[in-house]
Amino acid sequence: MIRSFSILSLAWVLGIGAAACARPEPPTPLKPLSDADLGGTQWLAETEKSLEKDFKGIDPPQPRETWEVGSEAVYSVRIEGRGEPMVRLVHFILKSKSLAGIQTVRINPAGPAENPGKVFDIRDPGEKPGELVVKDWSYPAEADGSHERTETITSGSVAVWLGLHDEQGQRLESHYALLPEAHLREGLAAYCEWAEMTEPPQGESSAPSRAFLQAQAALYSFGAVANASPVALPLMKQILPRSKQFGIWLFGKPTIEFEIGEPMPETRELPALAIGRKAWQLPLTISMDGQQTLQCRMTITPPDSPFDLCAGIVAFEGRLIDHPKRRFQMHLIAAKRADGQPTSMKSE
């Protein structure tokens, strides 16, 4: 079974609401992706050999109710199809707990805040001064994929540092961003857990709808972050066809539709999955302006710490439908809890 919904991918970034569009005819089902379609994962071992220990290692998962400032996650990304394969590392560091009640995040501020109770300051000598305006993530989602009923899904924010590195670990780009804390901890794994049930438990008839809406909101918000990220954009440009890049540059608001397949148990031995850890493989097709563009699959595990920082996504892989040799793999190779040393402070 396929579940689909449509959004405006840049709506949150531009400060406008997500809008539904007329649903096209159901697309022709695609053959499920195989490891051979994506080129295999042998490259991961070679990449890890060249990395410093800071870019490797997975801490044992533990349930946690609070965010741990200083927690980290690192993905290794390989893109093929345009000349020599390109390998990059994407590095996340959590820089705040929940920003509830905070209006502004200041990076390396020059002076004290005028309204200290509404400001969160981050001291980072390696970054330029800047500010992030904190706002709740709000997404009017289609309830169960129906245009006739919507429900608004909201989330607060946490602040993160994002870095893009070459395959030796040398930094190429970095910036600060806000991520939706609720979607990191609830969206995709909750949907996988619900979807694998044969029937909802008695007395929880709203659970299927809520799980589906959380998945919608999670994909929407993660896409919004990527669309505005100097770390993600260079990777997206290597993957997307130039015609789509030109359309985004010219019109700015392509209609994006996600078609989610049914999750299935993940049986591969991936770097981030200890033997026996539960995980799902989630098929995902991304269409742009009504045309199927990317065929993907995600590997999702319950977002216990330290997987909460990356929403439980331990792999994200795919290829262009019209150019199947242009493909990408993104694998989690490091996820670590904080060592207890503070990396940021709230203005007093």
C-alpha cells in the first residue's frame, strides 16, 4: 500500500503555509530498490579507515527524556553518476535543549541581550556571528491523506551545528540551524511501528491518523531544513537533474509529493545497527511538480539516545528515476551522547 501527500517544499522557509494541490492519477508502482541498484555498501569500510576516531562509533542506545547538549551524529554520503563518485561527511552537534520560550538564538553575540530571558547565546570561535529567529514548526497536514480533513502538527525547536566535510574529515562548510524536536523523536519511527500492526489496538482509533500525520510533518520539516542549508544544498545539486535545479531557482516553490510505502524489517548489517536492534526499511518516492523524480528508501530505528538527534534515520538511499545511475547513499557512521561538558549557555 502507498500513502501519499503533497506539500510546498519551501513553504516553511518562506514563511507561508503548506498547501495541498490537486492529486494526479496514481503513478505506476516502481520495482523495490535493491542493494545492486544502489551500488552496495563496500565503500563504507574504505571511508571509515581514513577517518579520525571522532567521526566513528555508535554509543549503546538508551531511552532519554531530555536532550543532551553536545550529542553528535555523523553521516557518510556517497553520490555517483556525475564523473568520479563523491564522498562527503555531514556532522550534527546538538547545541541546545528545547528552546521553549526563547525568541532568538545568537551565535557569538557582541554584547548582552536586551531581553535575556528570551535569548539563547552560543559561543563558538569557529563560526561567524549570527542570529536565528525561533518559531514553532507548524504544518497543516492532510489527515490520512485526505484533502477534506486536516490537522495542524506543531513542534518546538532545538539548535544544532551542521558541518560538511570531505572524506578525510576536512571541513568545507558549516552553519547553525534549528531542528523540530518533536519530529526528531516521534515522526518516522512512530509511523513504522503503527504501519506494521495488523490492526490498531482497541480504544486507540486515532493512533493511525496521528502516526501518519507525524510522518508527513517530519518529512516536510526535514525538507525545509535541507532547502535552506549551505551544508545540504551542495549535495542536492549533485543529485537533482539540472532541469529541476533551474526550476527551483526560477520559481522557488516546486510542489513536492511524498509517496510512502509499507515499512518492512531491515535485515542488512549496517554500521549503525547493532545485531538484533529493531529497524525498518521504508520505501519513499519523491515527485517534483507532478513528476516522479527520486526513488528512495530509508532505514529507521527507534529514536532512543543517541539516535534521537537524527530522528532514528540510520540510512537514506536513492536514485533518479530517469537517470538510475545517478544515485546516492547516506549512512550513519557515528552517534554519540554528550560528555557532559557544556558547549553553549543561555544569556543571564
